[in-house]
Amino acid sequence: MKIAPQGFPYIVVLLVVAAAAFLIEPLRFLALPFAALASFVAFFFRDPTRHPPSDAKLLVSAADGKVVDVGPSASDSSRQQIGVFLSIFNVHINRSPLSATVAGIRYTPGRFFAAYREEAATQNERNEIDLLDGDFRVTVRQIAGVVARRIVCAVSQNDRLERGQRFGLIQFGSRTEVLLPRDVEILVRVGDRVKGGETAIARRP
């Protein structure tokens, strides 16, 4: 399986430690745990191929995980939002919900509450990406969690993204929100499991 490049430094370090421990008799008992940890990190950074639905009006999830929030946006009363919590067992690659141009990127430093908590959306470190298709605007908000605390955004303003295309990831536990116009039809509800780039979360007019 493909592994996101951000994972290789962690994997290499862990494998080197595992190999060194194996070669040093008193530390040999540590070799297996470090090798197992390297395997888990490779699993965490997995980057599977995803196939968006054929209907171009369907917006897809920006992340894998569990839907924890559906309703009016607390930060923008003119829009609604869908929040997805990513555990350490979910794929953490972020993908564009629609084919659009990156109209703006805003990074905000903040705290590191557990990403499933409601206050994480407004107080945690986060990165917002505005996506514009004509006059149709969607914002994807990457929110760091309590572990590792690193947001990766691999796009720049004016870049063109296709629906389901990778644009970044969050290490390790995290939350991703999609802010949508009021007139879209929401297709998911709290408790649903979604796959980034594949599961339809809304239908645009």
C-alpha cells in the first residue's frame, strides 16, 4: 500500500532503533516493540486510492472518520458545517470535497484539546482552505488534535484541485470540518462513518 511521504522519517528512525536494539544483547528485547511501532506508523500514514462518485454535484468527505457534528456553523452563521473526527486508526489524508480553485489559506495557532471535543473546533491549532468553484464556496478546516499536533497543507493559493484530490494530512488524531452554503443538501448525520474522497456528504444545488 502507498504510504504518505511524511511518514517515512518516523518509520526509518523506528526501524534503525529496532535494528540497533537487536544487535545489542541487553537491549534485544526492545527490537520487537520498536519494529511493531514502525509497522503501526506505516499503517497510520497509509494512502489508499479513492474513487469519487460519478455525480459531479455530490461533495465528498474531506477525511476518513466518524461524523461528530452536522448543523449551523458556529464561526459563520451564513453556512452549515460537517465535522469528522479522525482517530489514530483512520486514514489521515485530507482530500478536496469538490473540483475547485484554492482561493485562500489561513493558519491559526491555538491549543491542543482532544479533537473530538466541541471546543477543539474554535480553540485548537487549525488551517482553513477556501475552495471556490465559480461563486460556490466551500471551506475545509484542518484541526490538530492532542497527539503529535502537526498539520500538513500541500497546496497554495490559486492551485486547482479536483474532487477527491489529496491536499494534505493531519498527524496523528485530529478533526476535519467542511463549511458549506446553506442551500446544499446534507447527506450524512452524526454517527456515520465516512471515507475521504469517496463518501458523498452533501449535494450542491
